[in-house]
Amino acid sequence: MPPTQLPLKDLHLPDTIDWFPPAIGWWLVIVLMPLLIVLLYWGYRRLTRKTALKSARILLVAIKNSPMMDNTQKLAELSALLRRVAISVAPRAQTAGLTGQAWLAFLDSSLKDTPFTKGAGQCLASAPYRPSAPSELEISQLISLCEDWLKAQKLS
């Protein structure tokens, strides 16, 4: 039989590959990508929180042991330290604008009692306006209160 008369059929092309359903690799990417994003965000928040608290403890010890600062300077440094830590561990919108009793109430929110609004922590709000500097006893109580507050931040 001559080659032109052979009973051959035309070439059969395969069907085009559809986009759905995707291969198993794409399903894994779809599922794992949001999980990875959430995990990275959680790790970042945890790392920055731990770093802020660790740095705050170091600064608190430095303020406590500093012979160069008088009580007014220590009070100002403690106030600034508490503000920086609060902004680092809590949402900025909740903490940055707080002043006076609202600020002290925020600080009390992570402690069992109300030592800032009704105890030694009141000097954070009132001492800058008093004619005399805070006493050594007030500063030592405030430093102890700040240590307790930092420990409470670790738990919450």
C-alpha cells in the first residue's frame, strides 16, 4: 500500500489545561500564606513587647541607682519611662493622649488595686505642680510601684 493511502488519523491535540481545580501546591499556598502572615505578626508583636519591657527594666534600675539625679528628675524620668512602655505595649491611640487621672486610671487597669489613682502613684500627676520636690520615700514607693506595673505588663 502506498504511504499516501495508509489509514492514519489526524494528530490529536490534548485538551487545554483548566485553571480550576488548582494543583495541591496552590492549595497549600492559599492556606499557609495567611497563617504565615498571622504568625509573623504575632512574633513581631511578641518580640517588640519583650524588648520594650526588658529595656524598661534596665532603665528603671538605672533611674533607681542614679546618684546624679535629684528627685524631680527621677520623677520626670519615671513618668517618661511609663509613657514609652505604655505606648509600646498598648495601642497608641489608647495611651498617647492620656493625661492626669485618665492616665493614672490606665496605669491602674493592669494592677489589682488602684495604687496610681489612690496611692503612691498620684505623685506622677501632682508632683510637677507642687512647690516642693517629692521626698525620697515617695520616689522609692513610686519606683516600687513602677516595678510592679512592669511585672504586670509581662503577664497581660
